[in-house]
Amino acid sequence: MNSATFRERWGLLDFLEACRARGVQKAGLWGDDIKKVGVAKAASLMADYEVEAFGYNRAGPLLTSDASDRRKLLSMAKNEIDDAVAVGADHILVFPGGLEPDSKDLASARFQTVDAIGILHEHAQKVGMNLALEPLHPMLCGDRTCITTLRHANDICAQFAGKNIGVVVDTYHVWWDETIESEIARSALENSILSFHVNDWLVPTTHLLTDRGMMGDGIIDLHGIWKCVKATGYNGPVEVEIFSERWWNEDPDMVFDMALERCRQIFG
Ligand code: ZN
């Protein structure tokens, strides 16, 4: 379960309590929630509640044309990697950020992204953390990341020989891609699939970031994509990650139970 599903309602403690009550043992966590209680305290709470950190959000943004700002951003991203290690996370999500204000140079953003990932990758290898590249829907290319396809994420991972780096397959972001089957197979073969994020695409979608659907309420062939992921030998969790004003306004315990029930129906 990713804590963002309840981000407007629960802090870390409430979330861990809810995970423990339902026997959920792995959690996607956010650096800002962890920093509110302190990294060491968060790590000890997780041990107490027997919930392991899985994905850690996030390293980034990383892109700027100013050399001193760039050093600062990279240093902040390295600190986030260290915090991910401190809470025992399996991987850290890396999002380079969008184009700089007034820039139209997407090619340069892509080049800078790979360059910055290279620097973070060296650090990640040293401290034993996996960098997770999660392609986001192309409509987020301007302000979140220039990595918008699984193919691009796979191409970048391949440059680092697939060690301490892999991809996250989020159904919301890749369901529309006609190469999804072959690229999922390639992810597992050349790199690794670090997590499988689930939610749904509603029609109409009213907000790109905060109108994700509950699994089963939208048009994504979730079971079909899961079959492709499972066929690669992936044996990690199905990670529920729903950013939704609608669900944030509901009782979080009810949302948690409904999400688990939908997961049983679709992925069980
Ligand atoms: Zn995701």
C-alpha cells in the first residue's frame, strides 16, 4: 500500500497502524511524511509495526542549467537516497522534474536527466539502494519528467547495465502504450521491475494528478497488464497508489478495505 492513497487523511503513524491491522507488510512511503517524524524515529516505528518500507518517494527534481543549483539539487537527491537506506526501503523513485521555465529544449532535458541519473547511480551503488525509474504519462512531460515511456526507462537502465536500477510499472501511466507487453518483458530481462503500481484511468478524467480511479472503476485492463508482469517472473507486491480528491474525502479505513478487496478480485 502506498501512503499517498491516504495522504490528506493520515500521518505515518495512522497509516502504519492501518497496515498492521490488515496484515499489509510493505509500504510505499514519502520523504515529507518521514521527515515530519524524523528518519530514525520513522525507521523504529516501522520495525515496531512490522511494516517494511518498499518504494521511497523521491529523488528529484534534478534539472537546472545553473551549475551551483545543479550541485544543490544533486546533493539533496543524494540525501534522499541516504534517507531511503535509513528506513530500509527497497528502492527510491527518481523524478527529474519538467522543463525549466521558458525552456523548450526537451532534448537537453533528456540529456541532463541521464547525466544526473548517472551521478545518483554511483551514489546508489555505494550505499546499496536501487534507483527506480517510473515513466509518467506523457501529459506530465512538461512539469514532472521527460521519461514518459517504459521503452525510454528501459533504455536508460540499460546504460547502467541494469544494476541497482530498474523500472516501476504504474498502470495509470503506461496502459495506453502499444509496446507495453514487449517493454514489460524487456524490463525484466535486461533490468528489473521494482514495483507494480495500480489504480485506474477514469473517463472523463478531470485532473491529471488527483483524479485517479479505484481499481476496477476505469478503463485499464489491469488484469491483462498484471498477467504480462507476472509472466516475467515478478514476485513483488501489487502496490496500490491512488491520488484522488474523491477518495481522499472518504473514510480512509473504508478506502483501504475497498482497495484490498478490489486487488483480491483483479490480481488474486
Ligand atoms: Zn506510481
